[in-house]
Amino acid sequence: MPAELIIYNADVLTQNKHQPGAQAFAVDKGVFIATGNNEDILQLKEANTKMINANGKTVLPGFIDAHIHVWKVGNLKTFLLDLRGVSSLEEMQDKLSDFARQNPGTGWIQARGFNEANMKEQRLPDKNDLDKITAERPLWIIRTCAHIGIANSKAIELSNIISQSHIPAGGEMRLGPDGKPSGIFTESALGLISNNIPAYSGDDYALMIKAAEEELLSYGITSATDPAVMPDLLACYHQLEKENKLRIRINAFPVRVPDGSDDILQVPELYHSDKLTVNTVKFFADGGLSGMTAAMKKPYKNSSSAGILRLNEEFFYPIAKEAADRGFRIATHAIGDKAIDVVLNVYEKLYGAGCRGLRIEHLGLPSDTHLQHMKEMDVDCVSQSIFIKELGKNFALYLEDERLQRTYPYRSILKAGVNLALSSDAPVVKDFDPVTGIKAAVYRKDIAGNIIGDEETISLQDAIYAYTMGAAKANGNAHEAGSIEAGKKADFILLNKPLQKTIGENEDVHVTATYINGQQLYSRQSFS
């Protein structure tokens, strides 16, 4: 059994529970063919075998980000202004004004990333704030969560929006004191504006995807699930795969109910190749916790709002069942406890009808009963520990302590026997390095160092597993990905040092090399 590549003298954390550790492994034809100790694996060496001495450093399976908006990550690197980190309305307005000057013309100005909790004014901007930047060009900015958007007066005018405009189910258009649109749109109502912005071309999408892939590879992410794909983007993914231009593995989730419309999109064709999988459809049951649009059973702290429920059971079940009958898995965004209720009620009907491959995205505030039902139906949880760090300040503003301490409860999820996959949901967050997400799951500290839910911390090993095998299980491809073991695709990463049983909060752990199918696609330093 000859090998094309051998990694040896390594601390291999295989994530295979039957053989959790190894010193070496061998790869041939893009597949792991053996793992074990140095002596056994080195016997597979032949004259042309490439040898890599890891010098005792840790090797892991490639990270799998089971929920990341790949093209949107790339969009902020290409076409959109990045507003993440702005600390005041004035700073935001200055950035937008500079961006408009650098991009002259009459076209739309678009940006994303502001978070009012991190801004001096502690409020959402509105059309009046944006009109100060320009009254001649349409301007559309999206909150970091992508569940709230703000339009200036010109954008509202060009979109033919008035106070009496029809609002799609699960959306909200807020009105100002004068009874006219304030410029603030939430959830499905975002489409009232965004659907009027000129569509990106296939070449535009390809440029965004390429830009995102570079950063993904640098973080050791070998597979990414893009969880809200419209038909034009799906066509681009198919074209890139056909032309052999996808560098990482993409798991694309077509949406069935687009923003800004009451229409239902057709179920596409199932597809699976080495680099592209289309086997899951996506639904949205509510909004985001950091912007108070996640659907709750009781109002947010110091607010009369309990968020927005985007789906009801009567509407949701038949269109989910249609997709399941076509062989698709079902993924649903549900953060608030009210939304989780609705999703699990529908999942119970689907499960009873023989449907499998059910998952909930985010799962912000599940109860013990929710977790019990998820375990009974083998529902996967795909969540984002990095939210605790980057959005923890919002959570503390909008949730009283009882709910705050049990938000994103990872230890409880694992204790209930529910499969946990960790991910980033970037560009909702700026830092989507899985190492950062792992630390956030282990320490549960927000950016100011405050601990959120100290009883919900998990171990380093559990966090690594959630970014590898847990994610592969949620994606439905654990038979070919997620661990370093014979017969699986040879996706793996080398770290800059050995990992101990824990990881320091400020410890510099980073990826030095990323391999897909046994081929090196990223390197920070050389190994011999």
C-alpha cells in the first residue's frame, strides 16, 4: 500500500473516537490510507513519497464551517463598504461619505456591518441620518446581523415604498413619527429595498467567492456551508464547479422563501461532486438575537418587543415536506424560544413522516424540553460560539440575566446528546477564524472579558470536534469528512504548535498549512 504523502512526528488529533491520537498518517490519491505510529506509517514510504516532518506540532482534520455566507464574506472584500467596528453615527457617516466619493456616479451605495450596541448613540440609524450623506443617490446599509437594513429617502423613493406598501409575511417596515417609512426594514421586508438593487452578475459572484476562499484557507477551513443561496448564486457555484475553479468544498443551501416576497422558490436538483454539494434547503423562522428580532415567548429586557416570527406551522410544513420528499435535508434558522417551538413542531411531523437530516441553525435559547425533542429526532444543532465574543454586549443589553446565562448553551446541548456543529455565520462577525470560535466556546467571554453563561463552557476537545466531525455529521457527510481516518478525503491542517488539553485565552495558535485532497492550498511556513 504505497503512499504519495506521509506526515510523521506529529501530534495528530484525528477526531476519530476509535483512534483519537496518532503520530503519523499516509495519503494516496487524495484519501487517507492509514494512521498510526511513526514506525508503522513510515513503512509505506517509497522513492517518490513526499515526506513532511511535523516536528511534534498538532495536525487536525480540516475545519468545517457549517454556516458561513461565503459570497457575503467576499462581497465585503470587493463591492461593499465594511462598517464593522464603527463606534458612532458620525464615524459611520464619514466612512459612507468617503466611500461615495471614491465610487462616483449615480448608482447604489451599499454597506454592511454596523452594530448600534457598539455606537455612542446606542440606536439604529434611520433615513434622516443617511440623507445627510446623500439625497441624490440611493443608499442601503445592512446591520451586522443582516436582519435589519436602513434605506435613505432616495432608496425608498426608487423602490416605490409608501406607508401603505404591502409587507411580506415575517417582515416589518417601521414608520416614523410622521407616519411615513423611517427607513428601517427588518427580516423579510428587507427585500422591499434589496430587490430593487441591480443584481450581481455571475462574474461578480465568482470574484466574491474567490476573495473569500483565500481567507477561508488561511484559517484552515477546507469545507464551508453557504446557508442561504438564491438561484443566481447557485448557478454560479455550479459553473465554478464545472470549470474546476472551486478551491474549497462548498455545501450550498438553496432558500425556498426569499426576502421581500410571498413567493416560494422551486426545489432545485440534488447534486454532489468532490467540491459542490446541494442536498439541503434553508428556511428562516425568526431574526437575530443581537438586533432583538429573534422570536421570543416574552419581550426583550426593557422593551415591549418579542421579536419577529417569520414562519407559521401551516405554511412551513408543506413546503418543507415537499423538499424532504425530493430527498433534501432541512435546515431552519431559529434563535428565539418561540421560533424553536414552531420549528420542532414541524420537525416532529416531518420525522413522523420518515424525513431525516433535520438541523436547526443558531439555536440561541433552547429549553431542556427542546433539547430532549432534538435528541429524540436526531436534530443537529449548528451554532456560533463566536457570537458570545463579538455580540455578547448586545445580548447583555437585551436579555435579563436568567436568559443571558443560558443563551447558546453548549454544555447543555452536549449533555442532552444533541450533535453540535460550530460555525461562524460570517460576515455577521468579523473574526471567523475557527480557533477564535473554539476559544469562545471554551471561555465564553465577550470582547470586554465578561463571562456569559459560565456553566455552559465546553472542553477544548469538544470544541474541536464540533468544528470537524460534529460539522460533518450536521452536513450529512461524516462518512467522507471530519476526521483523519482511512477511507476519508485527505483534508487536514497543520498548526504552529502542539495543542495541550486546554488552550490559553491569548495563546497564539494558528494554521500554518491547509491541505485538501492531500494537496497543499495554503502555507504560512515551510515544513521539511
